[in-house]
Amino acid sequence: MDRATFGASKAWPVTEAAALLARLEKTPPAKGFVLFETGYGPSGLPHIGTFAEVFRTTLIRRAFERLSDLPTRLYAFSDDMDGLRKVPDNVPDAAMVRAHLDRPLTAIPDPFGTHESYGHHMNARLRAFLDRFGFDYTFKSATECYRSGVFDTMLQRVLERHEAVREAVLPILGPERRATYSPILPVSPRTGRVLRCRSRRRGRPPARSSSATRTAGSPKCR
């Protein structure tokens, strides 16, 4: 099928790829390739939803390659610095894992006993899962990106514009998530846990109610 005929298709991967191409034709990426990215939260084993996430992105990537000669790459990004919120039903040694709730996934021992950490184990399972289906991707780990300084410049920028970022994001969040949202989630140097506290605008006094702003020493912000 020639490029013009393919581009006339109304299939959603083609229309999405065409819209992306229209945007990039005016300003091709300075890095020399078009980056597609898919995200994975390795708090549990990969499943059909994980497959669908990568598959859908790959469909658009392949459609884009039919429409353009621009090089492409696909990053499969693992959010393995996330704090573990609950213990999945299908992992062994649940009691041990439960003792590490809210710690970054790569700071929790591997309950399967085969890898450096819980997060490393889930990352390995993800890569084996994707490799089994022949996906073409580059794996990226949040832990490695943070530790290597890849994110330092952008983190500095977010800190400088913290309130502007919050104001842009808060309207799209539900009430519960809005109460604790911050673009920066620090890891406590005392407990090693990811801090998720109630937030308030700088300079505004905390609400005087049962849901008052929590501090770093409270049970919900350790």
C-alpha cells in the first residue's frame, strides 16, 4: 500500500499518527528522532493491561513510520520509584512486603528471592513479558534516571514553578487526590518512605478540621 492510500485510512492509529506528523513537520525533534513512550507501574506483575499499553503505542508508532521517514524510538518507562501502596494478592511473603509499604519499589526486598529488589524483580518480569511478544523498545527505569541525574534539570524547573504546576493540574484531579497532590514526592530521609501528605497553598493556614493538613510526623505522612 502506498503512503497516500495508507494516510487516507480512518483507523485510529493512522489518524493519531497523522496528527502527530502534522505537528512535527513544522518543528522536527532536535534529538533526531520521534520518541514514543509507554509507562508501567511495577507494583505488581505485568498483565493484559500492561500488554495493551505497549501494544497501542506500538500501533501508532508503526503507523507513523508508514507516513514519515523520521526515525522513531519507543521507551518503556518503569515508575519503580513509586511507593508501594498495597500488597498484591499474588506475591509471596506478604507480611514482609507489607512492612515496607510506602517505600520505593526498588528499596523493598524481593519476595521471590531472585533479584536485587521488589522493583527489579517486576522490571525483569515486564521485560521478559514484552520480549516474548517481540516488542521493539528501550527500557527505562525511574530509579536509574533519578540516581544518574537525568532528571535534575527538570526537577529544578518544577521546584521553581511548583505553584504554577499545581494550579495547572489540580482542576483535573478528584477531591481525594487533589488534597494531597504535589508534583514533587520526596523520600523521607528518616523512614525511607515516599511522602504523600495533605498539601496547602504556601502562606495559607491549615484547615481547622479532622482533615487538617498532616505533617511529616503524622501517621499518614511518614
